[in-house]
Amino acid sequence: MIDNQNIGSDDELDIYEPGTSGEIISYLKRNFNTLNDQVLGARKKAILNIYEKLSESQFAISGMVSQQIMVKFNKQLLQCFSDRAEKIREYSIKIISELLSKCDDMQPFLPYVISIVCERVNCQDLEGILNVPEVMRPPPGQKPKMLIKLVEESEELRQELCKLMHVIVTCSNSNMLYNHVDDICNILRALSMDPCSEVQKLACKCVSEFCINNKELLLHFTEILARGLLLPLISKKSKVRIAALEALGSVLQCGVWKYNANVFEILVGFRDPNSVPIKDFYEPSHNINYLATFITDPKVNVRDMFLRCVGDWVSRLPDRYDHLPRLIPYLISGLFDDFEEIRETCFEVLEEAGQEEEREKEKELREAKQFGMDSDWTYGGKLKNLPLPDPIKKRPCLGARMLVRGQYRKFQKALFNELKDNNLSARIRAANLMRISVIYCEDYMTQFLDDVIRSLVWQLVSDKAEEKVICQKIQESFFYIGRFCDFNTYLPIIKSGLSGEFYQNEDYVRCSFEGLAQLVKGSLEAIPNGQGIGKKMKLVEEVLDIITEKSIINSISTFNYVQAANLMEGLIRGILKQGKKEEVEILLKQRYQKLMTILGIISYIQLVDKAFIVTTPLSYQILDTIIQAAQNSDVFKLLNDILDYSESKLQLFSEKVTQAADNLDSLNFGDITWKSLVGQVIYHILYENSFENVAKIYEIINYLVKNSQIPDLCDFVSKLNALFIQKIKIQLKNPQLKMEGGNQLSLFYGGLLESQSLVTKWMQDETAKIKITQQFIQNFYLLYKFNIEGLFESDIDKMLQDYLERGSLQNLSSLIGSIPILHKKFYKKQDIDMTKLLQFIIKKIHNKIQPYLKELYIGEGDQKLFVVPLLIAYTIERLERLGDPADLKLAAINFETLDLLLEYIPTVADQPYLGDKHIFENYTAFIQKMIKYALDEKDVEIKAYYLATLKKLVNKTTFNFRMEYESAISNKQFARIDLLKVLQPK
């Protein structure tokens, strides 16, 4: 120990030797004496001279000289700390820092220096509870505090005080600081809570050094030092936040096994639910989760530093097991950071922590490692390298998986709550955290599946665009659960929800379908190549059994069919990819009906259920869209792929149709069988271009129409006919497809014509018994017109001819004869349209039906009505109702239609034509009526139409008109005589 009394004697200080310490001390003595001068300028000059002399490199002073100077002049320098001149205060702090950093023993001066610094930073009573009894002192707050009352107002000088404290904590040992720990902690806390960010940064570095060098002294000061760092932790400057994190890591090394738990409670904003402050009863309050602010920090370098710090705490804190539940979620969160390098760094940190865990538990894990024991889902270690999401490039090490597994239970409930939060970004992070947790926990998740599935299933599907990313992450979580967990554990949970309390909840059903789809995809992916489905065939069978249960399959609708399709896609794709050929054939043979039922219903809903709503008018655009969608349908591709394993697709379909035909009494419009049948019909016709079994299909459909009492069925069948008619048009435009259709296409045409005839007959007869809306009537008219025009297009001549040659024309008769009936009953305002429609039909089939006129009739026995007389009577009635003034456009259409019908009258020249039942029963009365109308007509143009029609009749039945002419002469009917003279052929 140096004798400070001898060193500080005046005799020794007065020695003057050029170039020695005596010279420096003599020079400094004169300037130190000047510091007591009342003149401000003299004091400034003196302090500057002292600083410059000490700073000159050629006058480098030794530790002994520094000690001598401090002994003699430390009090004068410390008095300058409170000088009114800022420059004097600044240089006095710098001089003290310089001297203390070089002196041999600073212990004698520490009481003076620290007490003065305490005064300058105002840290004597930071909490304001110095004179308050201990029992009345409030608990310290969790929120950051900022020092407001500043003794030293200059920021630069407070920075110099930080540098001075840095010298003290780095250049001294624990023994020197033992008596001053309390004051030093208060000083560092005050500087950490300074308003200036630079002061905060320097203070954090001081705290870090202080804790590193004096760890043993600071056990009971851990909490107050950590509280002092709260303000820098939320600073706006990233460098300050980084410095605060470093200091926090150093502080945590001091409070091991005792105070670190309190520090982490402060950092995460924990509040004991059993201890509520009285203030909270009167106004809302909240705590700050400081760690959460770091994981969402906008600065990449701050997030990187935070994750490295957390990794260090997880690996190296002696009491880390007490804090893992609070730290592991943040470490996992780094795996889905926006910045790629941070994600990779975080994965490496977790792996390092895992390896440390393995080293510590080496004895416990030795047996599992030596014998190669692994989870069942790996098939004995064959499936270790299945793909995982970025940045997890390989299966995490055992230690890392154990770390996450051990803590998942503790943060699971908080994670579920976060997923229901109103904050979207918090929900996204929770969804990501769930996904990564499943990957690390693997089959350990089995014990939590009941809570996991019931809590997360609601998040699987959403119609809101901003929630799509959440749904995607939760779907991935279910996918990995399916990969790692045995299907016997999660299928009962899904089934109980679908058939239990939520079976009528559309949202739950839709989400359950999606969840089951992801589980199935994950499970079927986790099969070694070439091994076959094996024990997971039971999974396929059970899923098919679940979804084909009556209550569940009936719940498939336009709201959830996409998810049901996704489920079937995952199931079938997995079967085809992993299954052996014989396994697929066995499955197809045993479960064909269920597969076809589900896929048929899904395709039905996807293509026609929404488009064929009874109140929705049909259009060419809708039909073309449906046909295009069918040709590109993923469901049909699945159906086609699975049917490729059968010996005959058509044979299976034929069995389905035959089964439906044998059980017609149990078949109802809109039920499961109906939807499945129609879906498969659409598949074969629109996707496969196959028209086999069409006759049987339309037998079933026509049976339902005949016995129907609901308008919806007839509307649906009309739209279905329109769809297939449009398909035929497309088919006929393609020569190759036209050739492939062949005779089956003609049979299909006949079925369509018969179906449309029955629908039209239903509209004529049944609507008198049931109530229908005006909108339904109008929509039916559009469908009726569309189908009539489609059935009698010029491109279908060959199919129409084949139909006529096959025999019974009752359906054709009914369809053609329906125009007059429907017009009178429903569509009186559509005069021109209905007449044009009739004209269109007659033009298209005029020549083809002439040989079959006797077979064109409606009804039987006494009720038999031939079609041609009915149409002629309807046309003449339209002429009689032209009105005054007449609609010339309507008149022209009616006369043209009448002329076409009259062409069926045979040409008879040498004898009178009396008429035929299938054309005219009383031809004489007809021509007399036409002559009368011609004579009575006043409109010149319409009269010309009558004359033109009569001339055509004269050319066909000349003898009849001669008889009329002779009768007019004998009766002296001069007007008729004049008219008939004009009509007589030359």
C-alpha cells in the first residue's frame, strides 16, 4: 500500500526537476491554485491548462504521479463538478476520469467521487420512497421510468459522467467497490433512465461491464438494475436497444437462482391474477411485454441481437430451466422472421441449444441413441428427411425437439388465446408459432390433440382475404399433425365434432373437412417409397366411412364443397401415389360406391347446384362456363384417375345406373342418390364424351318428372337438358367427337327430346294443381325456347331422322303440340315469340315428318288429337286475333307458318279433297272460312296474304275451288264470284 500522507507532502511537491514528475506537478499546482480564483476566465484557463498537460503524450504520467495528483487535488477537482461554468465541469470530469484510470489505487478517492456523482445525477432517492415507512411503500411499477429532475442539465456532461463510471467499474476490483455497490447501482440506474439516448447507450455499457466484473456482489441488485434498463429497451434508437440487450444479459448472470424469475416477470409483463392493484378498479391499465416488442422490432439487427441473446440465455444461464417456458416461444418465433438470415441464424441457435441439452442429458438419452430408437411415424428411421418449411433444412436434433416439447404445454393456452385476438399480426405470429411447435414436437403432440383440434379447427377456413395467411399456416399445422401422429388419435375427434354438437354448424363442417383433408395428406405422405399403403389403408376406409355417413354427406353444400373436394383429392392422390396397384384395385372394388357417391355429389354441387337455382335464368354463357369447368374439373380428373384402375369405367357406371333404376321408389330429387347420379352423368357426358347408358339415365329422370309435384325438379331437368343440348352442339362441331358419339348420340338425343316433352307436359297439366310463381313461369319460357331451338337445330338432322325411324313419335308430338297450349295458358303476351318458335320448328322438321303425319298425335282413343290440325287451328286463331290495327309483323309470321303447314295437303286435281284426320277433318269448311276472311279483310296487306294462301290451296285442290265457284254463282254471291275468278288457275 502506498503511503498517501508522505506522497502528498508539500516538500515533495515543491521539487522542480526539468522533464520529471516534479516539473509536471509544479506546473499543475499553479493551475490548481488558480481554480480557486473568483474570475471565471482564470478558472477556465487553468482547468484547460491542466487537461492539456495531462493529455500531452510527451508528458505521459505514471500511476504513481497520478496517485500524487489525486491525493493533493482531488477535492478541488470534485468541487469543479458543480461549477456554474459548463466548460469547467466538463474538463474536471475528464481530468478525474484520466487520473483515476492511471492511478495505482483509486480506493481512497472512491467515496468522494461516487458521492459527488450521486449528487450530479440525482440518484439518492430514485423511487421517491426514502422517508416513507416500509409497510406503506408501493410495489415498483413494471413500466419504464425516465429521469425528469436533472441536476446536470448538459447531455454532453452526463455522457462524461457515464465515461467516468465506466472507468470506475472497469479499473477497480470487487474489493474496492464492495462498500459502494448501492451507490454505483443507483448511479447506473439513473444514467440508464436518462432522457438522452447516447447517455442511455453509455450507461448500458457501464452496467454490462459492472455486472461482468462484479457478478458476486450484485445478486440482490439484479432486479433494480434490470428495472433501470427498461427505458433503453424501448428506446427509439436501435443501437441503444442493442446495448440494453447486452446489458440485460450481463444482469441476468448476476441473479441466478433467486432474482432472475422476477426479472423475467417484469420483461414479459406478467401479472399475478390473484394480486390486483386497487388502482385497476378505477381505471384501465396494461403491462408491457418487452420481449414481444423485440421479436417484432422493425430493425433487422435488433431482432438478430435479441434472438442471439435469447439463445444464449437458453443455453448458458444456470437457472435456464426456470425461464424456458417464457423464452422458447420467442426463439421459435425467429424461425418465421421476415429476414432470411435471421431465420437461418435462429435455427442454428436452436440446434446449438439442443446439442447442449443432449450433452447435459447424455445418460438419459444414451440408450435411445445407441439402439437407434425412433418414433413410429418414421417407420424405423426410414422417413427422417421428409420436406420441412424454410429455414428448417433437416429434422431438428433430438435436444432441440426436447426443448420445445418440454415447454409446449406451458404456452399452449396462451397461444390459443392469441389466435382469437383482434390484432391480425398477433394472430399471424401465433399461427406460425403453432406450425413450428408441431414440427418440433412431432408425435409428442398426440396428448394435446383434443385441445389442439377443437381450438384450431375454426381457424382453418375464412372468407376474409386478410386472414388467408392465418388459414394457410393452421392448415400446415394440421398437415404436420397428420404426418407425425397416429390417425387413430385424431379421426375420432374430427368425427365427434361432425356428428355431434356441431353437425349443423356450417362453419364447423367446412373447417372440419379442410382439417381432415390436411390430416389425410400429411398421413399418406409419411409412407416409405415402394412400401405400399399398408396399415394406413384403414385410414382411407375410415375417412370414407365418416364422410359418407348420412348426416355428414347431407351437409356437403355450396358452402363447403371446395373443402370436401380438397379432402377427396388428398385421399385419392395419396392412394394413387403411395399405394400398390393391387391395393388400389381392392379399394376400388370394396369402396367404389362410396367414392363415386362423394365425387358425384361434389361435382354436382360444383357445376350445377349453384347455377341451376330455380330463380336463376339460364344463358348460353352459364352453360359454356359449366361445360368448360367440367372439362377442367379437378374432381373429374380424380374420378378419371381412380377409374383407370378398373377394368371398365362404363361397367361400374352401368351398375350404378341399374341400381338406381331398380330403386326408383326410394329416389327423390335433391337427395344423395340423385346428386351422385347426376354428378356421374355429367362426368361421363361432359368430361368423358361418353353417351353409354343414356337411355337408362333418362328413364330414371323421366320417371321422377312424371311423378313430381314440385316445380324445382322440372326447372332443374330443363336446365340439365339445356346443358346437354349445348354439349351436343359442341360435339357435332368436332368431326372426331361426332364420329365417336355414333348411335349413342342419337339415343341421347331421343332421351333429351322425351325429357323435354315430359317437362312441358308437366307444365301444362300439373300447374293447375300446384301454385307457381310468375318468375318461375318466365324462367321456364326461356328454358323452353332455348331447348326447342337446340333440339331442332339444322346440325341434328341425322339424330332427328334416327329418332323418327325408331318408332313412337308421341314425345315429339307432345313437344310440338305444346306451343298452342302454353301460349294460351301462360304466354299470351309473347305472341310473336311463340309464333316464331312454331315457325322455326315447322321449318326444321317440315320435310322429315311428312311421312309420319299419321303418327303425330296427342292423347289416346277418343282423346286423340293430331298435331298438324291443332297447329293449323292455332295459327288461324292467331290470324283471327290480329286486332285493329293489325300487327303486320305478326301477321306475316303467322301466314308464313300457315303456308308451311298447308303444304302437307295433298295435290288432288280431278276430284274433291274432303280432308284427312291427321291434316284436315273438314277441308271444305276450312277453305270457306279462308274465303270469308279474305272477303271481310279491310287491310290491303293482310288481304294480299290471304289471297296468296288461297292461291296455293287452289293449286293443290282445284276441284274444291271449282265447286265453290259454282256454288257462289248459284247463290248469286257476287263478291265471292269475283274473288274466286281471281284465284282460278289459268
